Amino acid sequence: MAIQRTTIRNPWRDLDTLTNRLTMAFDGPFVGPLANGAWQPAVSVQESPDELLLVAELPGLSEADIELEVENNVLTLRGEKSEVRTEESEGHRVHIQERRHGRFSRRFTLPRSVSTEGISAEFEHGLLRVRMPKMAEARSRRIEIGVGAEVAPKARLESEAAGDEA
């Protein structure tokens, strides 16, 4: 008598697989084609003690294709990526078109700590770097802590000066 192996199908495993696929599809970064065929460039924003740095990936574009403006503490990045067409000769067809083109627009609300007058941008090798310096008041600084006797004379002088003004 031959031994037969029976595979028991687990519907919960199938449901887990479907759930994982849907999660990966919807929880991933929202970059690339939108429902209407438009696209958005991928960006990253980093913070240092002195500034915020926004880096946008804009391959295939030049400085002339990009607009950057600030209004009411909102940084707007706009541009247009032209479609690259090749001469189609008889018998040639496009089978896959994954490259996106068209207009794009991204808006970023800036924190009040950013000095909008000092914003600068540079574009090189398809990467736009926007440097947004923080205001001097917003930068972190170390505060020295004195020990009783060191603090008391200074505080006494300040309180006496305030009393003299009154």
C-alpha cells in the first residue's frame, strides 16, 4: 500500500498572505504615479541644529523645469517632466511604459523656527537640495548651571537694577 500525502489547505494562511500584500501596497511611500497619471517626486527632510534640509529626487529635469517658492511659511515645489518619445517605426510598439511625465506640485508647511529669507536651493545630478536655516532664537544652545553662590550675586544685581528703574 502506497502512502499518500494530503495537503490540508489553511484558509487563514491565505488571508494572512492577502493582508500582507495589501499592507505593502498601501503602507509604502506614496511616490510615483497617482490615479490621474500624474506623479510626485520622492523627498526627504532632515533636521540639524542649524537648519532643515529638503532633498527631492528629480531625475531627467533641469533647473529650468523646477519652480520653488515660499508664501505664508509654505514651501511649494512645482515642475514639469516632459515625455521622452522615440520615433516609432513600422512594426515597433511600446509594451511597457513605466516612466512618468507631466506636472507635479508638492507643498510643505514650514515650522515657525525657519527663517524664510535665508532659504537657498541647489540642483545637481537630479537632486534638488533646499536648505532652510533656523532663526537664531530657535537654535538650541547650552545653558550653564551655576552653583548657589555663583548665581546669587548675578540675580541680586539684576533685581537691584530692576528696583532702581522703578
